[in-house]
Amino acid sequence: MTLCIDTNAYAAFKRGHRQIVGLLEAADELLVPTIVLGELYAGFALGTREQSNLRELEEFLRLAGIVIAPVTEGVAQRYGALIRTLKSQGTAIPTNDVWIAAISLEAGARLVSLDAHFRRIPAIVWVPLDPL
């Protein structure tokens, strides 16, 4: 099973959220979108534990089965289509989350996130999680 993680799923994993830890450990492949990396790096830079957070993230990214998922042309096309669909439905979600959804859809991965607004994305396989 291939999973794609949102930023809050990584944060919850680091805090030991049982359900997320189990999902990530069971995955054959775990995609970390470049957008998620950007959000993490920004959060680290604004926090008080930047260097230790960076080290922990580097260790995480070296684990077997972890793949950094870039924005490709196919992802960009899916992003455009998702924006059109969401706009026509009159629903909006944060822009970065549309990019994350596009990466997940392009890869055929299940999306792991604590954000319920992903259910507004047509065709996404969103893994609903228990709150923290």
C-alpha cells in the first residue's frame, strides 16, 4: 500500500499518534510531497527547535520506503483540474492542500491527514483519522 502524508500527519507521527504510527509502519511506500517539506521547513524555521527538528526529519526521510514526491507536469495538470472542480462546487481548501491532493492522486496513493476538508476532493482516497 502506498500512502501520501500531509504535514499534520507527520507532526502527529512524531508525537506518537497510535493510528498514524500504525499506518505509516504498515505502508510499502510513503510519499512525502515537496509541499509538505516546505511547510515543515517553514514551521521549523519559525520554531525554537529548528536544528533538532531538521535532524529528525532527515533521519525520517532516510528510512526505507520513504519517497520525496515532487511536483511534476502531471501533478500540475491535476492541480489545475482540482482547482476548477472545487471552484465549480463552491468549495475551497487551502492551496497547499490542493497540491498535496494532486500529488496523492497522481501517485494513486491514499492520503493520510487529520484535515477533513480533503473529503471535498473528488476521487481522493483519504484515510480518516481519530483526532489527537
